[in-house]
Amino acid sequence: MNEPIDLKTKKIISPKKSTNFDKSLVLENVENNMVAHLSDWGKFQQTWTNQAYQTFKDLDKYIVLMYLSSNYWQNLSDKFEFLSMDEYHNKESVEINKINLIQISSYLNIPKETIRRKINELQKDNILIREGKSIKFIRKATDLQKPLVTINLMSVFIEKKSNLLRGKKWFGEHITKEEIKIFIEKYYTIIWLRFFKLQIPYLIRNRNVFKDLETWIIWGNLALNHQYHFKKKSEKNIINDRINMDNYFNRVVYSKVDYGINASSISDISNIPRATVIRKLKWLVNQGVIKKTKKLEYVTNNQGKLAKKIKENFLNNHDAIAEFLTDFFDYVKNSNFKI
């Protein structure tokens, strides 16, 4: 294969070097810094989901849009092509051919008729145009998904992981936030496709556990509150025993907090209507995974079948995050792509 070439906005992906990082090495290092690592990830996800929900007030609709975008990027990648962030988001339209509703339904675990309805709603909102088995994004769709804030947050998150790995013989030098940001924007459709391959299944797994993503967001805000207090105790060396993957989840959800969160605050943070928040909180209380305090605030609990599913999902998610980080560092350090 020839070296990378530029033909206007068309670029050719160069072959990867044979060296690849071992995911187990990344896992080992982040697990040695478990509390800080998962606190960073929780903050990133909270900001991302709040912004995504605010865009449509419907995360399933947003996931459909994510899937369609990733389909276009995958087609580019299959042809060994990629676009920078500016090149992609400056396109007046993006056409996606051979859309299969059954395939989308199967991948997203959303009923086919629901997928059809979400696509029709996106068309009604003038975000896309459907013509037979083809879909065309208009400029509004790509503008809605331009991830300026997310790329900045992602760059901060990855830089912190780079700091954990710096100096390791197999890893090499630290990568700065600015270098990471430049790399993502330069090889945008490649890196953001890889991010969506993390994020879409991540959201699907959480929806499968909590029945819908709004309930997951509400529980997640309470879990992040516990995680915040747990991290503070860790920094003050109040926690004496060793924290690892097996005990981390239970330690966080059972961690005593100075204050819980009430329904109004969750609504303000998440942008989910207060009436919906109250309804979802009642369901979570009945499932035994949260409880209401005398101050009418909510804290996490760890009882019942749902609690076991949440913990299993937590472990699966952690492994997927490490795999994403490994792939990203491979792109930066072990490919022919240059910052």
C-alpha cells in the first residue's frame, strides 16, 4: 500500500505498524489508580450524557443518529479513507446508503418500529432526509453532533491516563492534552468511529440493565455523588484497605456520604423533567438499589437482583474503557499517523 496521500478532502489510511500495546498492561495501571480513574470516567460520562439528552430530550433518538454517523465513517474506513473534523463537519450533506432498519434494530436492541419512528422524527426535525434505503444528513445534523466540548473532555481524560503510563518501557513518553486534541481532530472519522464503538455499546448495556437510559442517568448521578465522597476519603487516606476491581463497586455504593441528592437537583443536573425523575426514583427504590433518607434525599443502596446486574455491567464497562484507551494509544504511538 502506498504512503498516505491527500486529494482535497480525501485521505488514505496508511498501514499500521506491527507493534501493538497489550490491553492487560493498560488495565493493570489504571486499576492501580482505580479511584481516580473511575472518578475521571464518571465525570466525562455525566457531562456527555447531559449534553446528549439536552440535544433531543431523547437519548434513543441520539443513539440512532450516532449509529448512522458511525455507519458513514465505517464505510470511509473500509475504503481506507478518513476525514478531519473540519472536513467532515463542513460538508453540506452526508449520504448513507443501504440503510437496513432490521440491522439497526438488532445492533441497538431497539424495536424496528421504534427505529422507524425515531428516523421519521429526525426527518420531521429537518435533520435528515430519507430516500428509499438511503439517508442524507443535512448540515444541521453534523452541526448538532460536532463534539467540541466532548473532544476537550476526552483529551483531558486520555492525558490523565497517559500520565499513569508515562515512563513505562513499553509506553514511552507522555502525551499532552493539546497533542491528543490535535490528533483527534486531524484523524477525526477514525478516532470518533472508535469512540462510538465504545460509547454506543456502553449506552446499550446500561439501557439493558436499567430498562431505559433516563433511569440509568438518574442512578448514575447518585452513584457519582458516592464516588465523589469516596474519592475524598481516599485522598485523605481514610480508606485503609486495598481497593481493587472486585471490591470497588461495593465500597462506593455503600460509602457513607455527607449528603444525598434530591429529585429537583437531579432534574437540574440531568435536564430530565422533575416528574420523570420522581417516577424513576420510585422504581429504583423498589428495586433496592437506592434509598430515601429522612432529609428526602437519595443515596445508593446495593440490594436485590438489579444490584448484581449493575455490578456485572460495571465490570464489562471497565474492560471496554481499557480496550478503547489501548486502541487510542496504539493509534498515536504505533501507527504511521502523526500528530
